[in-house]
Amino acid sequence: MHQTELILQRTAAINKGTVFYHFNLMQSNTNSPSIYRKHQICFFESHYTEPKSVLISGESGTSDPLSIWDIGGTTKWSTNWTDVVWHNVAYEIGRLLDNFGFLVALWHSAGSDPLTLTVPAVSTSVSSNGVDWHLGVLELPVSDQKDSTEDFFFSGVHIESSSLTKTVTGPAGVSRP
């Protein structure tokens, strides 16, 4: 197992309204993530929602070029993860009115396009207070697959509450390609 990540030090819990966890992710033509391994990306410790890249444990086949998004271990969305394209992501996490669960939605865009609602809110159980968000990648080995150098690029990491910023901009408000 290989793991590289930052664990944010924050105190605002996800059980206090709606929270948006933003990040932008890209891979390059050089050292692209292996399609023969399993990668869990920007996950909460309980793994109740997360993107995963490539080969998923228990599925048939020996490789998979897709990036998927799971809620509670069930795939809700997938895309081909193309080289040198920024994928802009925001998890929308909000407490249900009855306080017995959460709603989780996915916002996504590519390049400099504004975020759009990709997966409408899905009810799920959450064993997290939101402070255990791992910004990074956990790579799990697959039998008979050689280790290789893999590069993941992150940008635009932030957390906001109440409303979602849908535009994807760089320093000084300039949209980035």
C-alpha cells in the first residue's frame, strides 16, 4: 500500500448545515496513474464517499481506465480520466432534516468550465464529523502488478459552507485553462 496525503486541520463539522469540499485533480502524460492498480482519492476515513481510479477490487478484468465516484461503496458516476485535463470536483454534504443521515451530491467540470451538478443528492449514513478528510491518494496493490511511479496533481483545494462557488478560477480571479 502507498499513501500520500494531507489531513486538514479544521473544526467546522459537516453536521452543521451544508459543506462543500473542493479540489481539482489532473494527471499528466508522464507517470500517469497505473490502470492496473486501485486508487482511493480525497476520501474521508470511513470512505462513505470518494472518487476511485482504475482497477476496483472484486471486479472482473485486469485493468480499468475509468475514474468513478462512490457513495457507500456503490458507483454513482464514472468518466474516462484523460491526461492533462483538470477535473474540478466538489462534494456537497448536508445533514438530513431528521438528523439521522446525510445527503451527498457531486459537482464536476473539466478544464475551466464551471461546476455543474453531476450526481444529485443521495442519502447515506456517515460515520464522520468531516474533520477526517484525507486530501491525497491511497494506492492499493493488485496481485502480479509491478510498482511504478505515478503522478497526481492537485489544485484549488478549499472548503466552503452555505453556498457553492461554481466558477473555476486561479489567482486574481483569472479563469485557468
